[in-house]
Amino acid sequence: MDTTGANPQGIVVPPVEGVAGGGTSYGWNDGGGVHFSNSSLRGSIDPSEVSTSDLVHVWCLPSTANVGPQEIPSIHLEPINLLAARNERESVQIAIRPKATWGGAGSAGVVQVQCSDLTSTSGDRLVVGQSITLRRVVSILGVPDALVPLDLPVSQINLAPGETTALWFSIDVPSAQPQGQYEGELFITAIKAEAESPSQRLVKADRHQLYLELRNCLDIMESVEGKPSDEVVERANSVTTSLRRVLLSPVFSELFTDNGPVDMMDEDVISNLSVRIKLNLTVWDFVLPATPSLPAVFGISDTVIEDRFGVEHGSDEWYEALDQHFKWLLQYRISPYFCRWGGNMRVLTYTCPWPADHPKSDEYFSDPRLAAYAVPYSQAVPGNNSAKDHLQKEIEILRTKSHWKKAYFYLWDEPLNLEQYDMVRNMASKIYAYAPDARVLTTYYCGPNDAPLGPTPFEAFVKVPKFLRPHTQIYCTSEWVLGDREDLAKEIVSELQPENGEEWWTYVCLGPSDPHPNWHIGMRGTQHRAVFWRVWKEGGTGFLYWGANCYEKATVPSAEISFRRGLPPGDGVLYYPGEVFSSSHQPVASVRLERILSGLQDFEYLQLYTSRYGRDEGLALLEKTGMYLGPERYTLEHMPIDVMRGEIFKTCRS
């Protein structure tokens, strides 16, 4: 299988520094005999008189495919067949590439995408816009990554000549959804750019939105006097982005149409001209647990939010911004925590910005979707209490709650020497004075470098639990340390005392690198998804990721995203500000975040199978399907994933 992304048109794809892996459809495409233009169509083309299949290629790919602009079309368009448990999200990609040009200058043409509800024979329904969502895949650093929401049930997409456009189609199955077979259709229809005139229907709310956009541009540039030159450049770039967004708004659709809201098309036009994609979904009786079996705790930088959105620490707007980010990330089976970094990798972490005696605290910590929460060692927002009094009060309140079992204290990130390890001990001792049953989490990849615990680095690393005990209960180690030696995980676990509440969690960050599972931009889709296959196989009981929004500092929401220097692209960034792509204030997920969710859902499938047949059978299933054998031996194709899920469906359904 050629996964290099053939480029018959000789278009230069911009290089991405530090990107490993890559590839395209992994078994879902077949470029043999495909032509990129339709020579039978000459002169001016009226799409209302030509079948859309004569104007565009349409084909489907799995969610693990990295679908870039030069993706080669598949000859055949197959129906979409998906399997999903209840409380699960399943996604697939739909690719569109023009064969001919029927649009204006710089555009191949406009297609309208329309989706129906999914209905079962018993009349149950999955509703478009609620359970069904559609997003456009946008490249970051030349690699498909951002998922920008589209309007449903109908949207317009502007196609670029000679380029493939990918759409990310997702179905969220509610926990109470009746099981059964659901069917629906998705219609893709080439249209004239002037077929719709949203500007003629511009209402007061739309005019007000345009006014706010333009007013915001003026506000940004009016206050640049005396500002540093780099901030002036950043503000100018932000204004450029906003003005471009205004020009692409529906009011100007006669001149250039792209993703504007449109009316439903006439059914006869759809029937006669559209490319129709049949959607088949099997919903089975397994319900993914509301509380994830694996606590996956992900950091959100509060300082990044403060800088980019201009909110003052502790203000009403600050609480509102943090609340939005927390609630949005819960949908990904992630337990978020906010973080603020100090010197020498000391870190302040807290899941709830409000104190324990605030009603919001119980709302956050009692949410069944939250598997674990971080308790701050010091005040997230400075108050009247001393640090000691604050810690004592927080613990005394939280220990009376049933959710206390979810609590942990994350005090220091990757201590390196005796002084830093001693700091962890000292802080942990103060916590245990108020709560002997408290859990302290420590991340590490080595022992103290100024007092080796063993003759080799790995032997010293393995002895850290004995060195830190009893001042840590959750020993969270870098997957990078293990390399491709899965057997070393057994040595780590053998040093722990689970009977005393000790656990082994893992994490990834800038390492491990390709070909090991991680979440860097440009890695293969299965490589992203395999992070949690690895956790399951190695026997970890939790997972930590250092940052989901840790891009470079910016002072306006719509500023271009820059990854931090010295880190692989995408490390520490799993979603983007919505303002970068549109006037929306909702965060925009990356394809990597969606694959993280898929990996966590795979984890639940394996847990279900193991609960029925034992862990040895679960390990045998991974090997039999070829889905995951080790950090350098996992599938590059999507098919083994479907085989694994199908086998669990077949053997575990009621």
C-alpha cells in the first residue's frame, strides 16, 4: 500500500518540520486509472443540468485516514456502514474532489451538502444537528487537523481546483437510544454560486454580527499606539483574519460562496442530480459507562486562556471562560484540570476554579463523566485565607463528599534532583496531615540525577516508588522510558504496592516519537488512536497529558495558532480557538482529539470483553486481529479496528 500521498499534478506540498509518519487512506483508496478532469465537459457548465457525479469525485474514508488536499479519489463510492454502542461517537470522512470547473475565478465550484436524520424500522430517530454533526477538515501546517463545524442539515462548500476537500461526519448515540438498524442518506449536489442569495435575506441579527466583526477590527487597531512591534503585527494579522471572515460571510455569497447557511433544496433536484451516500448504523445494547473506566486527565493552561481571550484572573469572565473549556472537553471522556506553571516544573493544578464550599464545586466533582479531579495545593484564586488554612479547609470539605475517591494532588512535573523530590515529599506530608487517605500523583522519567538510585538509568527509574514512598500514590511514568520493551512495564508494576492504594499511570509528551503511539501532527491516524491500546495492553490504570491548549502566547482570540518552539508540531495542542476560523466562540477540535476519544472508546470495548472472557482472551483478541501487538507493531490499516469491534459486538451482545 502506497501511503506517501501520490501527487500526479506536481503540486508542492509544504513541508512540516518534525512531522513523522504520515500517509493517506491506508487501504481505503485506489488511484489506479483515476482521472482528475472530465474532458467530456467543455465550455460553460450549468450544474443544474449536469449530474453531480460528472462534476465531482465523492468517496468515503475511515476516521484514521489523514485526508490532505492531494488525496487520490477512489473509483467506487460505497455505502457507509458503522457500528456503535450507546453513549458512543462514531465518525467517518467524506472526500470531495472536482472533476471539472463550474464556478468562478479561483474556484472549481460550489457543492451543497445535505443530510437526513437516521431512522430505524421501529421509528426511532437520530436527529441531524443533535446526534449528527458535520465538520470540515482544515489543514494546520499543511496537515489535515482542525475540524471546523458546518451548518446542518444543509451547508455549501466551495471547492478548490485540483484539491480534495474532506468532511468529518460524526454520530453521537445517546445512552438511552434504542438498539437497532438505523438508515439515512447524505446528498452532495453541485450548484451555481449565485443559486442562493443569502444577502437578500439578511436579517437584523446578521447585520448586527457583521457590525460587531467590523467594530472589533477597529477596536483592535485603535489601541496599537505604544505597543511593541510584535504585538502590532499580531493584531494586524488578527484583523486580516476577521476581515477575510467577513468577506466570506453569506452577505457576499454571490461573489464567493463558502460554507454559508442555505435553504433546503427541492427534493426533485436532489433525486435527479445529487450524489447520494447511504448511511447504515447498527446501534447495539452495550452502553459505554458514563464514568470512563480509565481516568484520562488532561491539562488546560489557564494563562493561555487569560492572554488570548483578555480575561483577568479571578474575574467573572475568567470563570466563564474556564467553565466553557471544562464542559466542552468532558464530551471526549477526558477529565480536565487547569494548570499554571511555576519555577523548576512546579505546577499548580485544579479541576474546579471555585473553592470547595461553592455550589459549582459539587456540580463539577459529582459529574459522572469526570473520572478524576485535581485538588489545588494552594489557592487557584487568591483569597483572604492563608495557604495553610485554605488547604486544610478544602480537604476538610471534600473528604465529606462521596466524590472524594476521585481526588488527587498533582504537585510537581518530572522532578529531576534531590531538592525537587524533597519538595514533593514536603508538600505531600502537609496534605497527609489533613487527609491520610489523599492521593498524590507524581510524573517522572528518571530518578534524582544527583543521587542515582541504581547502576543504570532504568534501574534508577524503577526504584523511584521505593524512594518516594509513602509520599506518592499514583506513579505516572513516561512511555518514552519503555521504548519498545513492553516487558519493562512488568518491572515497574512489580515495585508498586496496589494493596496500599498505589497505581501506575503513564503519559506521553514530546516523546515517544515515531513510530511509537503519540499525538503529534502528521503521525498516522492509527498511531494517534493506539495510545490507549498501549495503555490497555500494558495494564496502566490511568493516563495524564500535560496540555491541550498550550500554543504560543497571543493577545487576541483570532490570532494565528503557533506551536511552541522546541516541541514537535501538535504537542500540547489538541484543540483550537473557534475565533481563528469563524465568529464562533466554541473551541474547534483536532482530528487527533477525535482519535483520542475513539481510543478511549476502544478501551471500554476491551474492558467489556475482558469482563466476560478474561484478560488473556482480550490480549489474544488484539493479537488475532492484528490491531495492536506493541508500540512498534500495530495496524496501519483501519480494517483490524473494525474487526476487533465487530468481534466484541458479536460475542458480547445480549
